[in-house]
Amino acid sequence: MRGYLTDPAAAAGLRLTDGLPEPDPAPDEFVLAVRAFVLNHDELNLIRRRPDGWRPGQDVAGEVLRAAADGSGPAEGSRVVVRLEQGGWAERIAVPAHTAAVLDPGVSFEQAATLPIAGVTALRALRHGGSVLGAEVLVTGATGGVGQFAVQLAAASGARVTAQVSSPERAGDAYESGAHQVVTRLDQLPGLGPFQLVLDGIGGPRLADAVRLLAPQGAAILYGNIGGPTALSISDFYAQGWNGRLIGLISGNPDASMATDLTLLVRLVAAGRLNPRIGLVQDWERTADALTALARRELRGKAVLTLPAAQPTCRTGYREPLLDHQV
Ligand SMILES: NC(=O)c1ccc[n+]([C@@H]2O[C@H](COP(=O)([O-])OP(=O)(O)OC[C@H]3O[C@@H](n4cnc5c(N)ncnc54)[C@H](OP(=O)(O)O)[C@@H]3O)[C@@H](O)[C@H]2O)c1
């Protein structure tokens, strides 16, 4: 079977091999024929940290090739999306039946594969703010994988969303996601905030800026520190965020609650209320190129890698994904 292994001597630290063993499912696991997977920022780090034959791949959509022997989970032929710990960048993989979300007919494999890490992290971060109806919400890194979903979900929940983006060129993307206001920096902007909720995946000095913009008893949810460590002190809360909270969010391991949240997101996509921004779709043999583009910050949306169908499939009802550029 074909699939990817880490190999420090190969491009982007990754080698496609045809020597992998076929999946050997436990009774409560089904065999998935992978049709699309996406890249997440943290996978760049994982590939670096686990260089010796580790099998990457967490966000995957595909068709159930063989249902679980114990009868649980989706039936053969079902189209599903799953969040895995590893191993999803392969033709086939065994998946615990209770972790899968079945796709609505209108949701493509490409769209679905964007949801597990980025979509679920945004959803769970937003939930920490409670009801955001009418609230001022700040999303940093708003055109990133998680950020784009955070903006869309917060706006769909009735918040007034301020999006922080890395450059003016990214502003249009953030407005398209539903942001009400877009900024490139958080300091020296009179009138900005206060925010009842901050969703931050960047950290660094920007997080300290964001804390100074917190409303009294507001919450800052930290899910990443792509911009480095943050120096923070109580004086940052004295600005206005008295008794504010900082929450370190870990989006969670694959389990039944992951399937529940994935099902919610799939339904929002099917209803046209959530539009995964996809910046690149290409054949999975070009995964190394896509990883390089992600590392260089060249993408404007999620990178999706696709695999050919293992068997004839019904494609009725598919909607075209939103593409910024297609390779
Ligand atoms: N805690 C969890 O469970 C969890 C889950 C998912 C992700 N994460 C973490 O969250 C972070 C973001 O993940 P992601 O998948 O959304 O990444 P992503 O798709 O690469 O997006 C990153 C965003 O941050 C901006 N950015 C990148 N490098 C930056 C820097 N040095 N300084 C300031 N801004 C920078 C990017 O701007 P451009 O658009 O200009 O590139 C983009 O808007 C990562 O650290 C990831 O590991 C954590």
C-alpha cells in the first residue's frame, strides 16, 4: 500500500513509499479509502520532531471500504471525515468507528478534510466565550487555518468580529469570512476594543496587545504560539481587562465528541453557512510541495491533497470548493 513516511533525506522530510502494510482493523474499526487530506501547521513541527519513519496524517476524508466487523459506525460506501492521531497520508487506514462523521451529499471530500483540526479548534475556542451574540470578538491570525473558521463561526453566532491579519493584502479574505473590521496591528489604534472574547493562535507580543484590549472579565483563548513566546504581567490586565481569563485550549484527541463536533461543522457547510477557504488542491504525490508552501506562508487557505477513487463513486450534489488558486 502507498503512503507517506518521514525521512529527513527526502524533500520536506517526507517520502512516498509503496511498501506500507495494509490496515489491520480491530473489530470496532472500519477501513477508510482516503480521498482527501489537509495539511495543518503543527504537522510541519511533527514531521521535524519525528524524522524516522513516522506516518503523518490527521485530517482525512474518504469512503468506507470495509465497515467495522462489530457492526458499529458507518456502513460500507459511506462518505466520512475523521480526525486521526497519525497515518492518514496513505491510501487506506483503519479508523475507530465512533470517531467518524458522515458527510452530507453536498459536502465534498476537499471541504470536509479541512474541518477536523482547524474547524473543531475554532469551534471549541469559541465555545469558551459562552454566548457571543452581540459581543465584540477579536480573532488574530484571521486568515490562517483556524482563524478563518473562528471568524466565520463567531460572525455566524452573532458576534461583531474584528479580524487581525498579517498584511493589508489579507484583509479581503477576512471580510469575505464575515469580519466586520480588519486590522493589521493591535497597538496604537485608538478606539479598538474592548473585546469580550479573544481567539489567539499567534502568541508573541500580539497576545500581550490583545490582553490589553480585553473587556472587564473578558476571556482570551490561546490555542497556538506561531509568533513565539509572550511576556505578560498583571499590568496588562489593568488596562481594562480586570479579572479577565486566559485559557490554554487543546482541541482534543479523536473521540466520540470529535465526531459530534465534526457532524455539526459538516451540516453548517452543507447549509452554506460555513465555507472552508481552500487555497490549494493538488494530487497527493505533491504533498512535499504543499508542505513547503505552507512553511513559506504562501497559501491563502487550507492545502488539500487528493487521492483517486478506489472504486466508482456517486458524485451527485457536490459543490465546488472555494478556491483562491488551483494548482
Ligand atoms: N491547541 C490546539 O489544539 C491547536 C489546534 C490547531 C492549531 N494550533 C496551533 O495554532 C497555530 C495556528 O495554526 P493554523 O493551523 O491556523 O496555522 P496557519 O494556517 O499556518 O495560520 C497561521 C496564521 O498566523 C499567521 N502567522 C504565521 N506566522 C506568523 C508569525 N510568525 N507572526 C505572526 N503571525 C503569523 C499567518 O499569517 P499569514 O496568513 O500571513 O501566513 C496565519 O494567519 C499554530 O501554532 C498551531 O500549531 C493549536
